[in-house]
Amino acid sequence: MPVLIAGPTASGKSALALAIAERQGGVIVNADALQVYDNWRILTARPGPGDLARAPHALYGHVGPRQSYSVGHWLRDVAALLDRGPRLIITGGTGLYFTALTEGLAEIPPTPPEIRAEADRRIAAGELDAMLAELDPVTAERIDRLNPVRVQRAWEVQRATGRGLAGWQDDTGPPLLPLSRARALLVNAPPDWLAPRIAARFDAMLAAGALEEARQNLADWDPARPSAKAIGGPELIAHLRGEMSLDSARDLAIISSRQYAKRQRSWFRSRMKDWPALSGSAIPESSQA
């Protein structure tokens, strides 16, 4: 039976997945929307060489930085792995991946480039609240209103199709992997327990070469790309451009990580409340991913 492990950033999901894989066998499959990109290994806490040698992994770092990679792409990749036979241990912090996997995904037409460009311009101009106000009431109530990516996606769908995202979601087909056919675990990571782990992990990333990794992305940096959303990436790029000190970049990245963990917890509470919970303090300390 497949295992699903969800939880906020730095809560120990990867350590738990690795422990299960070593004890019981299986392929560890990424369910993090940023760990798919090959240009960020350190900054997205992708498994390192040591972890990769201990168990097989899939869907990590397999997408180029200029490519877009949607939840639909991810589901198709997971479907191919399910067809191959080995048990999957799917772990990550992108709640939308898990809900699409276990509840189904609406078949929404792709967004035309001109509408995506218009949305990007409005986001850059600080019109997020105005875009949110233009959504239909059901969609506006359902989405994560604090997440600019989710608001932009909902706006694009409505603008392109004339129909709210919630309406598309309500017509969702059957799921690829219903929750009843998997062993699901949601890591419970309270803010006061998680905050020092987030800070310690970012410091460990800096020590492991995250700044040099950012330097390798500097020449081709485009903040509009999905791969540029890696937490800490914009801050380290700003430091390399002389716009802030390294200490300031570190502090802002840690704040961004805490805010992201808060959004993750909000998603889990609203969309994954039926998942069995596991205390993060019960997970081995060998990894903080």
C-alpha cells in the first residue's frame, strides 16, 4: 500500500520517508512543487547524495528552471510510477499535490500566454487585492487568499474560461489514489517547535553552499518563473546584487519560510483534516526536510 507523508517545511518528512524505505522498502517520491527543479538542490532541501544512496528516489530535480510544471504534470508522473509496481512513499509539503492525488483534479484548459502575462503584470503592480475582489464568491472563499500564486491561478482560470475555479473543481473526476487505498500521515508541527528548526535549516543551507547555488542562478534570474519561488532564492539574489546584506537576506528568508509553513498548516487544516496526525517530535532528527 502506498504511503503518503505531508507536513510543513522543515518538519522531518524526508527523515520519516527514508526510515520507512530502509525498513520496509519502496521508492520515495517527491510531492514538493519546488524540489522538482534542477537548479535548486540545497535551497529546496532536496535529498543529498547520502540519502539517495540509501533508498531510491523519484521526481526530484527532473525539471529545468525555465519550464513550468503543474499539478497535472505531477499527477501524470506519479501515475507512471504507480503503474511500475514498487510501493511509493510520497512525501512533501505541497498540499495541492496531495489533494489532487487523493480527491481528483479538475481538467481546466491551459491559460493563454497573454492572460498569464496580464496576471504577472498585475501581481508586479501590487494588484493582488483587486484580483481577489474580481473572483466569484465561492472561489474567493475556498482558495488560500494569502497565497499570491493561488490567487493568480484562480484569476487566470476565471479570466480565460469565464468560469470560476471552484466550479471547475466541483466537476472533478475520480482520484488517481483515493485516501482509502493509501496509508496517510500528516506531520503535526506547531509554530513554536518548528520555528527554530526552520532557522537552523537555513543556516545549514548557507553552510552547505546555498549562496554559491544562488550565484549560479544569478545570470539567468527571472523572478516570474515558478522555479524562482524557492524560499531564500529572491533574498540571496538580492544580496548578490548588492541590495541587502547577507544577514538581512538570511533573516528575510527565515521569515518567508515561517510564513510559508503557516500557509501550509492552513491548507492542511482546511483540506486534509481527515489525515491521521503524527507529532513531528516523534520523527528521527537525521533530517529536517
